[in-house]
Amino acid sequence: MPNYPAEKIIVGVLSMGDIERIASDLPDDLYIEMNDGKLGLIMNRAATKWNAIQALSAHFNVPTANIAAFGDDYNDVEMLKNCGTGVAVTNALDEAKMAADYVCESNDNDGVAKWLEKNVL
């Protein structure tokens, strides 16, 4: 498909070993990360949630220290670590929970809304 642009390529994977093998074949401007324990997402290295938060932070002149991020998967770890407040839901992957400052109730139990009501509103 060299004549078709792609913003994301999704491949089935069975383990982090699959991710590492695929990563070793990617050009420098692309990366792959595990999603939902069974998918590999191949994307442009600049297309991360943390990069988006930094761009919005600069555009709206809001320090990243004043931003709360919520997440549950591998692709959320960087922003959970780097935002002023990182919040993972209880049904998040362990890696996301370890990167977060707080763990709230699950997304099935309105955990983010409850956290916002308690800590922001």
C-alpha cells in the first residue's frame, strides 16, 4: 500500500515479544505500542497523547502541571507520568496504574466523573 497514506496501522500481536520484533523493523519515525493486550498500533513517533497535551498546553498557555490526565492502557503511561496529575481507572493495566498519581473507580462505574466531582468541582 505504498500509494496510500496511513495515520495508524493496527496489527494483531500475542505478546510484548511480538511488539519488540516488529519495532526492530520500523523506521526511526515510527513506533509500535501494545493496546488492549492484543493489538499493536504502529504510528508516527510524534503522534502521542503526551505530545498532544504539550501542544494544547502551549496553545492555551496552561502549564502541564495544571493538567489532569486519565488513562487505562499502555499508550496513556507517558501522559499519566508527565501531567500534573495522572489518574488511572481501577480496570487499567498495571503499567498505567503504576504511572498514575491516583487510581479512581473503573470506567464502568463512572470513575473519571466521580474523581472530577470530588477533586475539581
